[in-house]
Amino acid sequence: MELRPLPKKWLFVLIWLSLSLLLTLIWSRLEHARLKDAFDKDTRHVYSMVSRKLDQNEAVVAAIEAQIASRQPLDIDALQRFSHELLLRYPGLYTVEFFQYVARADLDSFGATMRARYGQDFSVREEDPGRRRSWRPAGDYLDYLPVALVEPLNDNTRHLLGMDSWREPILAASIRQAITNDRTQASPPFERYPGERGYLLLRPVFASGSNTKPPPLLGVVALSVNFGRLLQPLNLDRQALGLSLFNPRQPASHPLAELFGSQADPHPQPWLKRLFGQEAVLPLQSEAQPFTLQLTRSPHWEELRWGTLLFQQLLLALLFLSMVLIYRQRSALLQSRAAADEALFEQRERALVTLQSIREGVLTLGFDRRIELANPMAVQLLKADGELVGRQFAECVHLRYELSDSLAVSVLDRCLSGGVPIELPENTQLLLPSGELRTIDGAVAPLFSRQGQISGAVVVFRDLTPMQRRARQAMEQSELRAREHIEKLAHVTRLHTMGEMASGIAHELNQPLTAIANYCQASISLLDEVDAPLAPVRSALEAAQQQARRAADILRNLRAFVSKRPVSSGLVDLNQVVANCLQLAEFDLRASDVEINLQLDSRPLPVRVDPIQLEQVMLNLLSNALDAMRENEAARRKLLIVSKQVDGEVRLQIEDSGPGVPAHMLDMLFHPFHSTKPHGMGLGLSICQTIVEQFRGQIGVENIPGGGARSWLRLRLAVEPGPIVTRRQGQEV
Ligand code: ADP
């Protein structure tokens, strides 16, 4: 499985949670330590208190024992008084008892003494083995250990009087042990009265001053210790302490193992107990009461310093929040910086690629006029030997004016001092190391620092030599084409003029020749009527007639030949023909200061004609219009040229602002040799008619009612599919 990196947001949350957990852990450890300190203090206090109490118990028992031992015979009253005083002094004690040793022989006298002291109901008793707290008179035994004194004696304790301790199942073993070992001994714990758990601290008392070994037993002092009273002054509840006393000699599972147990909080919070619960197990140092003290505490909610935890967590949250904000700001800053870097890189890359690919040479200079950057074209144009970068501008770039030997005034200096872009002067020439001169144009622009100071300059220059060469060649070619075109046009014009002249002459001469032939025929007929025929005259006339007919035939043939010229045609756009003619006639039109209004159909106007011949027609009409307008010196010279497509026809109109066609010319416009011009041949319009009719079109010239003349021609719209042959001036179609 592919592991994807955690999104930043979740990473922050994770870190925050971890730190929060860590803080909580540290807080809980510190709280634990704090609670432990307090608990340890309480433990020490309780331990010393309990130890003192236990020592006190032993001291009390020892004191009573000493009191008994010191006063022989036994003085119960004195013992009672002594016990009473002790009990007053140590209010924690419960009862002091004395189990007196009574031999079987002394039982009666003992009974009598006791009855005298405590009343008639006193008897030495033992517990019925089958029934707890059920008494019966003591059996017949070798000796007895009945309770002879109970201090204080009250309704609760009175029933103990006369009880044979040796026959008491709980106490018997401990009493025997105490006697055997002659030492203070604690009995097992038991509930002496309902709800009051305790034990007896037993101490045998032997008669002093006796020589017998062991000395005779006087009895056993029993100090009844009640756990409740023993531990009461500790005020366990207030300290929220749980306390148990264990008997380490008993296995833990034994019912007598636990002497006493009190819980501080009967319903502790389990997790609070687990986290902050305290426990201490301390063996008490008393030999007679070798108990183990166990203290526990499970704290309450209120004991914990939640405020500190809350404050820490708030602080952490604030810290994190500010960190997240700082991080976000920083990453936004980084992002925008990266975007700016990217944009800068792209711009630089674009500028670099542009610099590398443009056809202009570019040099970037520092303020010290040292070249800092040179693009490939600059290197190529300057034809410098060696690296350009780092060298002085003046050292690498030598500028001159055309037709001047002096160095050009430094445009760079002017630019750097003026702080404005400066164009290289016209016809600036670059002197190459080889001595070759190249015409260049360009400019020098200043570079500014951020503070607005001039920090350098950019020089951009371009070699004009190839361009000039190309322009020259193009002009030459164009002139050549124009010349050829004009020549062709002149040739066609000549041909047409010749043809038209021949045709006109043939037409004009035909009549006189026919008349000559007819006159010859008439003369021959007249000669036949003469009596003396003049044979030589007749033959001469016949010869003249024959020659006249021959001449007529020659003329007829010539006319037929001229009219049978082959016609070449192609698909031509009439608008293009108009444009070509205007270009050809441009000089004349401009010289005559004619204002041209061109209204050409926006669509191509295809016609099937010979473009040169159609141009000739158009030029003829233009020339007539110009001639007419030149006659009218005062009037403004205006020419309106309209082309349009109407009902399958292509129409061209040329309207001039001349005086119009003289009235007498209107009927003879298309007749050859009719002209109103001083040097006019009167052939132009007849040639035009011949050409236009050749292409099955019509031509006409008419006067415009307001003044001026309108020449027009109509040609059939060519509908054949196929591309229109556009013929530019001078090009063959
Ligand atoms: P040419 O130009 O040699 O006179 P043309 O056949 O071209 O021969 O013209 C015949 C005559 O028609 C001209 O002499 C002129 O009188 C008349 N004419 C032709 N066009 C115009 C025009 N636009 N305005 C006035 N007269 C014209």
C-alpha cells in the first residue's frame, strides 16, 4: 500500500494532540508526586501515631503488671484504682481486665471473695462450646483463669466477670503463649461487642520473690484494645485515608489476617484511583503487636489542580494557534515568493529567447560603458574577434555617418547623460574590423536603477544593408515589369491602330477605287460607240480598270486580314483591370490634379477577355476623360469610376467633369479619323469598340445632363467555374 504524506493540517493536529497528551502526562505525574508527598507526610504521621499508641498499650500493660507484681497479695481494689487512673490518662484505651490464676482448690474461696465484691450472681463460667456467648458454670479443671477485674465495670463489661479465659476459644492459645514465653502477647482480633472490633494485649504476671521456677502465675493482665478507639484521634476521614492493620503472621487469605480496615472513600473513581491512588505498607515495630499498617488514599476530583492543567492546555492551544498562523503566513509568503520567482524566471527566459532569436543586435551596457550582455545577432553583426562581454562599447562598436570620415558623436554618452532614448542618426554606418561599412539603424535607451538613477543603457541596432539591397532589387524588378507591360500595351495599341488605320483607309479608298473602275468601264463603253476605236486607249482603260479592281481587292483582303486577328482571352477580374490602369495612369492623373472617386463592386467581377486589350480600352477612356478635363481649365477635375454587376453583366462607367462631347461629334464618335483634338487621330474609340465587340460587349460615350461625359462599357459576366486569373501589372496571363 502506498503511504501518502499526511496533510499539513492533520500533522499540526497530531502534534498538538501529542503535546497536549504529553502535557497532561507531565501534569498527572507532577500531581501524583504532589499527592504522594502529602500522602507520605500523612503516612508518617499515622505511622508514628499508631506506633505510639501501640507502645502506649504495652507501657500500660507493663505498668499494671508492675503494679500487681509489686503488691502482694493481690489487691483488686488498688488494681482497679490504678487501672481507673490509667484509663483516665489514656482515653483511647477501652478496658483493663485481670484474669486471676485460681487453682481448683482455691476456686470456692475465690468465688466467695468475688461474690462479696461483685454480688451473688458472680460465678466462674465458661462458654458453651456449642453456642457462642452462652455460658455455663466452669467444669472441673486443674486450674482456672477467670476474669477477676474489669475496669471500667459497666453494663457492657459486667458479663465478662467470672469468664474462664483459659476456656475461651479465641484467647486460650494466646494466653498460654504469653504465659509460656513470659511476654506481652496480642490475641487474635475479635468482635468483643457487636460492631466493635479489637484485640486483647495479654501480659502474664508472676509472683515476685519466689524461688520456684517458673515463679507461680498470678494471673494475666489484659488490655482490651478497640481499633476504633485506637485510631480515632487520627481522624482518618478528614485526611481521606484508608487504613488497614494486618497480622503478618497470618496468611493474607486468613480471616484473621486483617485486623482492622477502614476505607477513606467507599466509592472511589476507578481511574482516579488508578492514576493518583497512593498506598503504603509499613510494618509496625511493636514486638507484642507485630502488625502491618497499610494506608491508602484515592484522591477526589477537587483535590486535583485542574486549573493548572486547563491553563497549560490553553497556553499550548494559544501557542499552537499562533504557530499555525505564523506557519500559514510564512507558507503564503513562500508561495508568493515562489510564484514571483517563477514569473521572474519565465520573464527572463522569454526575454532571453527573444534576445537570442530577434534579428536586431542588442547590447546591454553598464554605466561604465562596459558590455554586460550581447545577443547572438549583435555578435554576428559586429563581427568582433573574441568575447564582447566585459569590453568597452567604444572599443567594439565604431559608428560613422555615411559620407563622413569623422567618428559619430557618441550617442551612448548623450543617452547616459540625458537619460532619454536616442535614435541613431539616419545613415549611421557601422565600421567593421575588416574595414567594411554597413548601414544600420537603431536606438540607445537608458536603464534605470530602482532608485531612478541611470545604471546603464541598451543599444539596439539592425543592419539595413541586406534590406536596402532587397528593396533595390524589388524596385528594379518592378520597374522592369512595368516597362515590359507598357511596351506590350504600346505594341497592342500600335497593332490596333495599324489595323484600324488599314481598315479605315481600305474603307475610305474602296469608294474612289470603285468609282475609278466604274469610270474606266464607262469610258470603255463610250469608246465602243466611237467609230474609230482607239485601241490603245481602250486597252489603257481596261488596264486602269483592272488595276483599280486589283487595288480594291488588295484593300478588301487587307481589311479582312486586319479584322481576322486572333483573339486570346482569359478569366479576368474587371476590378483588377481598373486597379492596374489607375496605377499605369497614376503619373498623368497626379500631374493633372484629378480627384478620383472609386466605387468598385466589393465582389470580384469575372469577365472573359484579353486583359491587355481591356486595359487598352480602359486607358483610352481615361485618356479621353483627362483630355476633356484639361480643356476645362477653371473647373475642378473629378473622376468617378464605378464598377458593378447587373443582370449577368459587368458594367464600368467613367464620368468626368470635362465639357462633354461636342454635339456634332455625338454620332461619329466611333468612326475612325474623327477627332476634335488638334493632334488626335480619331482612332481611340473605334479601336475600343472593335476590342469590346470582339469580346461580345458594348461600349458607349454620352453626355451627362449636368455637365461632363460618361463613357461606359458592358461585358458579359463570366460564369464558368474556375479561378479568376488576376493579372498584376506587367505579368502575363
Ligand atoms: P481622338 O482621341 O484621337 O480624338 P477618339 O476616337 O478617342 O479619338 O475620340 C474621338 C472624339 O470623341 C474626340 O476627339 C472627342 O471630341 C470626343 N470625345 C471622346 N471622349 C470624350 C469625352 N470624354 N469628352 C468629350 N469628348 C470626348
